[in-house]
Amino acid sequence: MPLTTPINREISKYAASISTGWKLAKYFDIQQNVRLRPSELLQQHELLLFMDSILGIQRRWIKLSFWSNSELPNDEKVFCSPIVLNVVIGQYRIALAAAILGRPLPTEQSTDDARQFEITTLDVKLCRKHLYDRSEGLKHSKQELKELVIQEYKDSTYILILERRVFPVSTVDIPY
């Protein structure tokens, strides 16, 4: 069936959210029991895509952008940015802790006192994954999970801690 008009961006995002939520449910073997409202998945669209990528279900380039007011070391050691994600799928809560590994490169963006850097990588290592009942509190706080990643990578990488006021990570599908 030929398309005569492009698919609406919101409909495409909605479908991708449902598909990614389903893949995550299958990954954790909870797909038979999940009861949810699809709109919950749409509200977590970016987090679902990122979690999907961390688990290796759908490989995507991870692009991490940040600003620094100082020059960064330029040697062979890579940078590690710990990240903790938490999503709700139906009656379940999934928490992941991961390490984004790569070398920051400066962008063209700068101000008088800071410069923007980006890490674009496929190198993301899952450190912890937890599945909880939605009503349960997290057994480990986000800070505890982040500390576990830091402890694992502190001797072999530069640790890059980013405060997440705005989600600083984007994903790009890898063309086949």
C-alpha cells in the first residue's frame, strides 16, 4: 500500500514507544503479565529508547552533550559518564545503571567561559539491572546505583558526572 502522505510524527513516536516498551517487557520476560495504558509509554519515549539501547536490544549511537568551563585531558584514557534510568511498564518498574564510555570532542559551540563537548559512541556498558513491582520503592537509590558504576570504572577512566536537568543524551538508529 503506497503512502500518499507522510506519517504524522506523533503517531510514529507513539508506535515506537509501544514497540520499545514491548521489547523491554520481552527482555525481562514480563510480556505475558503487563497491563498498561500506551500513553504511559509515550510519556517515557526517550527513556525507553535509551534503555533499549543500553540493553542491546536495538543498537543505537549514543550522543552525550555537555558544557565545560575547562579544557579536558587529551590522552588515551576514555571518559565514563554513569547514568541511571528508571521506567515504568505497566505494573513493573525497571531500573538500570550503565556506563557511557568514549572520548569527548569539542563542538563549534562556545561562550566566553565554556565550551560544548560531545561523546558519540556505541560503547555503553550495563552495570546493573533491576525489576521491581511498580508499587515497590527502589531497593537502591539512583545515587547508590551511580556510585556502583563510578566504583567499577574510577581506576580505568575519567569520571564525567553530568547533572541531568535536561536529558543530555540522544540516540540515533544505526542504519543496516
